[in-house]
Amino acid sequence: MSASPSDRPEPLLSCEGLVRRFGDRVAVDGVSFEIGRGETYGLLGPNGAGKTTTISMVAGILRADAGTVAVAGAPMGTGACAAKSRVGLVPQDVALYDDLTARENLRFFGRLQRMVPEVLGRRCDEVLEVVGLADRADDRVGEYSGGMKRRANIAVGLLHQPDLLILDEPTVGVDPQSRNQILEAIEALGGAGLSVLYTTHYMEEAERLCDRVGIVDGGRLVAEGTRRELVATVGAHDRILVGARGDLQRLGTVLAGLAGVAAVEPADGHVDVLVDDAGRRLAEVVERCHAAEVRVESIEVREPDLEAVFLHLTGRALRD
């Protein structure tokens, strides 16, 4: 039996009908979404889609022209201290002082939040450990790499133990190793029960990190759900790419007769099989390959991704 609306837990973050204009341009146009406690929610869209403007309203930095935001039931606004105290914001631009060490930066921002000295000292150690900078805590931030600066930026957002951590494109411009370290830290935070609002234009980050994703384009939230839910809305199929030698036209005919196969496309050196569930169909596809007496050289399974969903919904690739 499903729970009645009154029995469902209150979302940690609730956004209703957010609108923001800059002159004649509507940057955010009626955006609504919720984030549950312990959930990682991604806003996925290209640069200029309205992601940063949306989170600026969520964090109470920017006034909404219409709509409401509530954090743990507390209304959010530019002067809403109670709601803001529950939020940790990690902006896209690094907001640290290069002449200070990471620990000195953390102590400075902690004092601005009126944290008790004993608690502040302990939290500095804890968040530096979380972001993998404990061994560089007393080095000047100006000596850090770009990836290390971004991790220190995340540490500041975590310092006061917020209920909701907002991360705006935290991996932009960093090297692959630093990017992976940042993603691992965020995965650990989500696993520990922290609610996270994550904006990105990298499809693979949204797929890796997020429990649910909202796709943003032109200031509108055009779709949301889990990856599987979003893919199901566009009717996409899994692909099994069979690299083989032999009579591939005959193989294509054989595979087309299998249950769950939507289409088969023989090509030079391989056969592309569209199926409803590759995990269930793979063994039978391999068996039919052997029965068709072709030499199988490789098999690759590709699940539909958010790039395909975005292309279907907007008519353009996410990178456009």
C-alpha cells in the first residue's frame, strides 16, 4: 500500500514555480522540484540554461521574481537567516583567500558563522579529511592546484554541518585525477546521508552521482526522474554491439527473431542489436551467434544515457 500524502516525509528542499528575469530575458521560468533527506539531486543542462540562477535563489542569494523556496520547512529568501544556516553553498568560482592556508580559510569562514572555537577546530580537521587535504591543511591556498582549491572550496561549504550542500559545477576546469577525487568525496557525502543539489553540464557526472536528475533547458525544467525513468520516457533501447566475422546479414536475420529485440543493424564488421533489456538478452544473443557460425570477436553493451534523453527533449546535444 502506498503512503498517503500526509504520511510521506517532508522534503528537505521544496521549490515551487521559481521565476527570475533580467530585464526582458527570463532566465528561470517556473522551475519546481523537491529534494528528499539524504538524496543527491542533479540539475543537468548546458551553460546558460539557468542552473546557477536557480541555485542562487535556492540559497537565498538572489531574490525570486515569483515562486517560493523552503528548506526543512523554513522559507528561504535573501534575508532568511534560519533557512540559510541549513545550507552550504559551494560556488562555481573558488571563494578562498590565496594568502591564507586551507585551515586559516576555514577558521575565517567559521568565525563569520559564529561557530564555537572548540567545535570549529574539530570541524576543520573533519572536513579537510573528507576532501583529502588533511596533509596540506597548513599550506597556502595560493600554492594549491586548481583541483585542490575546488576541494578546499567544498570543505568551506561543509564546515557548519549543513542539511543541504549546493554544488555549482564543482569540477569545471580541473584535471581528470582531481575531478575523480571531487566526485569520490561527493559520493561519500551522499552515502553518509547529506542532501546534495548538484549542477553540471557533464552527463556522466549526473549519472554517477545523482539519485534523480532534473533536465534544464532555456530556464525550464523539461523533465526529471531517475536515469531509468528518464530513459523510459523517450523509449530508448539498450544496444548490444557484436563484433564478428562471417555472414553478418544471416546473423542479423537470426537475431531479429529473438524476443525483446527491437531492431538489428548489420554493418561492416559488426551487428548492432537494439534490445529492451541487454542483461536479460545477452546470453541468448551470444548463443545465436555461435549457432549462425560466425566468429565473435567482441561484444559490447551500451545502455541509453542522459545525452540521448536531452537530445530527444531539446533537439540538440548537451554540449551544444
